[in-house]
Amino acid sequence: MTTTNSDLPHPDEAEITLDAVLFALSDPARLEIVAQLAEGPLEMARCHLGDPEVPKSTKSHLMKVLREAGVIRNVAQGRGRLLSLRRDELDRRFPGLIGAVLAAQAGPGTG
Amino acid sequence: MTTTNSDLPHPDEAEITLDAVLFALSDPARLEIVAQLAEGPLEMARCHLGDPEVPKSTKSHLMKVLREAGVIRNVAQGRGRLLSLRRDELDRRFPGLIGAVLAAQAGPGTG
């Protein structure tokens, strides 16, 4: 666990576990966030969910699950927060996994 | 949902969802079962978990989650039950996903 460059704790690459990553990805709303971040880092305020009714507290919890699993980074940037997918680390740790999940998420088996 | 060739319900291929599959795979014991079945179908009585203390009821529940997600088939065979991984269907539905998860499970990021 390291807090370098961030006020929130993030697991180190070697601490990321397959079961936590799969669990984090097993929710459609969390997967939607991951798909957005696969395009590039995003300010949290610009990260929108398909369902606009999702309360801010729920959105915060989704981010927390993804961060604690090691799927995303959530670091302070100015007055906001910057979210990014830990793609390189996940690809090293679980080759092909995130790519297959993102391809599946874009496909017909979701929703 | 179809019950053809089985007394237990199984989702049809088109009904299998990514989030249910990822959730089913997000548990080390369930993933252990999937890894065993990746080698070929197995009688339920011959499917063993690394932790011998796992009660039979827990094992049944693990099988149920995997079956209801569409990850495995569980059909009556003689006086026992035969378990099999729905690999071909999963590969068609989510190309590369199961392969990446199994490779990750065999790697350093588990446990």
C-alpha cells in the first residue's frame, strides 16, 4: 500500500489481487467508469454515469471499490480529483484481462 | 433459461451477462473450481477444493453461483452429477476473457 502522490491509499502493483479486480469489474456502473477511463484520465467531475439518478455518495463508493482493488488511481489535482485506469500495471499483472473485459463490455453481453 | 438435458436451470448462451460471469469468477474458491473444469468435465464428487474444511453446503452454493452465471453446467449423470465449464459458449460471448482469467489465476496475482 502506498500513498505517494495521493492522499488516498492505493495498493501497490504487487498487492493487486485477481479476485478483487474481478469483483470490482463485476458491476455495470463500475465497468462504465473503467470504460471511460480506458480512453484516458478524467477529472472526477467529468466522469458521468449513464444513469443520471446515481447519487454522489454512490458514485464515491464505486470509485472507492475500484481504487481499493487497484483498478483506478484517484489523486488530488488542483481543487478536484483526477481518475485514471491503472492499465499498464493491470496488463503486466493479468495479461489480456482488462482488454478482454473492455471488449466484452462494448459487446452484446452487457446490460 | 433452459432445462433441457438437466434438472437444474441454466441460462442460455444469449442470457449470460458479463457482470454475473465476472462476479462468479471473483471468488478464489469458485475460480479454483473453474480451473479444475478447464481441464475437462468432472463428477461433482471428484471436484475438490484446496481447503478441505469447506462444508458441503458451501461447495453446493459455489456451484450454484457458477451455474446461475452461466459459467458451468451441472447435469445429472447416473447417481451423481457431472460438472463442465461452458468454455465454448463463454469464448463466443466474451472472447479471450476466460483464457485471461485462467492465465491470471495460474499466475502470481492470486491468493
